[in-house]
Amino acid sequence: MSTNEFPLAQVFLAAARIPLVAVGLPLGLGLLSGYPTAQVVRSDWYKNLRTPPGRPPRQVFPIVWPLLYISMGYASHLTVKAMDGVLSPSLRSDCMTALSLYYVQLALNVLWTPLFFGAKKTGLALIDSAMMAAATFYMTKLVAPISPTAAYLLLPYCAWLSFATYLNGGIWWLNLPPVSKKE
């Protein structure tokens, strides 16, 4: 199925073509999904979680995430610009795959907060985080030969997702309910 047969794909491509929209979309979605987090991080549930070594102070997250959203949004813009200039069907296909993965990881990103902070399902949030990281790493690999600048903009996000997945995994593991011994 080509993008001409799938109208929603054209909307996603159009969004990425406009720099302000490309940057504003992940930033806006991130701010909306992160908004309920402020109350939860002050709750007893969050304060009582056992965490792995290396967890930064909670004040770091509202600084890091907007910067990552801006860089990933601009990377999507550079990717669609590069795709528009690519003549090779193979590279064009890689661009489309990368852009599809971009929107998949963005959806997973938005889903993570309600899973972890809303439903308090740290295991499901860990699966989400691992899938988000995998999609982002593969997207970055596909983009690198087409738009090195876009790939460089995605590298901090890849690093942060690796760290965030480690934190999520550690929290899940350290807070598993104790196994009761059967007699």
C-alpha cells in the first residue's frame, strides 16, 4: 500500500514537513502526557518505590524531556525533507519506514506515562519502554545514511531511552511482590 492509498500517512508526512508542527507535535503530546505525573511523583506510591542506582533527581526529567521532544521532532522534519529529495526507491522506502517508526515510538512514548504513573503497571511500562527504544534505535539506523544530522539529533534520545528503560526495569524488578514459600 503506498502513501497515496493511505490518507493518514499523508497527514503524518505533512505534519513532519512543517518545522513548527514537527517540533510542536511531540512537545505538545509530551507535555499533555506528562502533566498528570506531577501529582503522582508526590504520592506515597512513588516515594516508596525502590529504585536502581543512578536515578536522577525528579527535577531533571522536566528539563531533559522537552529537549528530547524538540530534537526528535526536528529530526522527523529533516527525515521527511531528505525523503523528498531522495530518488532511490530503496532509500525512499527506508525513509518511510523510519517515519512510520517515528510515529509508533511517539505513540508508545505517550502511552508510557499512563501505564507507569496512572495504572502503576511498571511491568507493562517496561515492555512499552523497550519497544519504544527498539523502534527508536532502528529508526535512527535507517535515517543515518539519509540524514546524518537527523540521526545525530536522535542519538541523545536513544541514550536517554536506554537509561529510562534501565530505570523502569530496575523499579519493576526491585518492587516485585515477595514470593511466598509454600509449605
